[in-house]
Amino acid sequence: MSYISVRHAHKEFINNGAPLTILEDINLDIERGEFICLLGPSGSGKSTLLNAMAGFELISSGSITIDGEPVKAPQLRYVTVFQNYGLLPWRTVESNIALGLESKGVPKSERAAIVDKYVTMVGLGHARHRYPAELSGGMQQRVSIARALAVDPDIIFMDEPLGALDALTRIHLQDEISRICREEGKTVIFVTHDIEEAVVLADRIVLLSANPGRVQTIIPVNIIDRTDRTSASFVNIRNHIFEQFQLAREDKIEFYI
């Protein structure tokens, strides 16, 4: 049995008195420790699917299970990193990272060592006593990621966490997220509409079509050096995914092996 299993997931809303289908017959299996990118254009239901797996939204029909248990609500074993950082402005970098540990009841004597590990891991040791207003957007998102990692979650859900950052900061954090999550062995579900970002991060890319959202194809990413965006293997996969976007408009999807 797969770690995360989505079976015939269907999601619709009522819009002006009529049903509007957001997700249609989604089937997806994710193994423990995989880094999965949900990639697709606006209207493909990427965030809706992530929110359903994370327990923030219920699907209209079908099923979603994690480790064999139906997903009905958010769990402490899973964390979500959003685009807006979600830091508390009156807390320093260290105390923001410690927030989840406090909620879990981790003794103060243990919290300091855990916070120190992750503040160092995301390269913010020099800024540990600063407040969010004193940090750049990239630094704030590092705090958010460190806070998520500190509670040792089974799964990290990320909803376009780098979307608001400038290009150079985004590239740097893509490499850092890939490195850290693989070192920690985390299962990650990451929403993006950026093809290159998906290639850098994912073990597999789930390409969704729009209106309604459907799984068009699932593309494995087998690259030795993900940081080399000019390598032949990187460029080939990136170009192939771009072609799939074009084919999706004509319902002529080809599977990539």
C-alpha cells in the first residue's frame, strides 16, 4: 500500500447555484520519502489537491488516505508551508522556529538544541535574534521552512512557498529545499506553476490539466546534479514538460519513461 493514496478524488463547489468541478477523478500514489511536485496552470486545482491531502478541504467524492488512514482533518504529524510565511512579528527567528515545539509540549531544555540545529541548517545563525520585519523575504521563508522541519513532521506540504521571491533568491532556496528535505528524508508535496522549479525539486512531477483539474501525466525526474540547470538531462526534461503543456491543450499527452 502506498504511503499517500488518492483514489477517484472529485471536488466541486457551487458557483452561482451551479456545480463547478475543480478536480475530476484524481488518482495518485506517493511513497514515503518522495518529493512530489504538483505542476500545472491556473485552474488545474493544484492547491485544492494539496489542501485535500493536508486535510484542510474535504473532497466531494473518492478517497484520500495517508498510511492507510482516511484524511479528514489536519494532523500534527503533517505541516504546511504557505507563500505568506506566517511568522509572528513579535517573535525572533529562534522563537518563531520554536513555536511548533512549544505547541507539541517539547521541554524547554530540549527546544534550544533543536532550534539551533535548524536555524543553522537554513543558514540563519547570524540572524537568530532578529525579528521578521528585519528580514528579507527569502530569510523569512527560511524561518518558515526551519519551523516546519523542527517539529519532525512525517509530511511537509508546500503551497508555492517561493512564489513571491525574486529570481536569484528563489533559485538559491530551490537548491536549499531540495538538499535539506532529502537529507532529512521527508515526504514533500510541493505546488508550483514553474517548470524549472519542478525539475530542480521533484522525484516525480504530477502534471495537471485545467478546468477541471485532471492528472495528465506523471514524469519521473532522474538527474544526478539538480543544481546544474544547463546540463543536457535537465534541459531535456524541462523541454519535455513544456511540450506536455502544449499537448495537454490538444488532449495528446505522451507518457515519459
